Amino acid sequence: MVKMVFKSFLAGVVGAGLFFSFFMSISIAVMAIKTRLASPSVYTRSVEVTPGAFFQQVGLPLSGVAFTVFFAMGMRRFRRLGADSTRSR
């Protein structure tokens, strides 16, 4: 039981980490495009994006949800695998 929870915890951490890394890269790009389009000069070469508050308010709760989903999926998967291995004995 402890081994199954530990494996599910690791699956949740890895899944949430992957989700957040992809979410960060996509949201920084979207924020940069949005900032560039909102600037008065069309020929602006560089923009400054500070996504810290956005990641705290939106990204962190979404990562918590992703962790919960991946943890539940891991529990379900590892419980099924554990039940299959005990039947074969």
C-alpha cells in the first residue's frame, strides 16, 4: 500500500512538473505577444514580461489540479497492477 502511494505521488509530481513546464512556455509566449500587440508602436523589438504574479494566481492552482489528477490516475493504475500481480500467484 505504501509503495503504491509513493509511486502515485511520484507520478503526480512528474505529471504536474511536465504540465507546469509546458504551461510556462506557452503562457510566456502568449503574454509576450499580447504585450507586443498592446504597445503603441508596432515596431517594438523587445518587450518585458513579468509572469510571476500570473503563475502564482493561475499556474499554481492549475498545477495543484494537475497533481491531483495524475495522483488519482497513478493510484488507479498501480492498484490495478497490484491486483493483477496478486492474482497470478
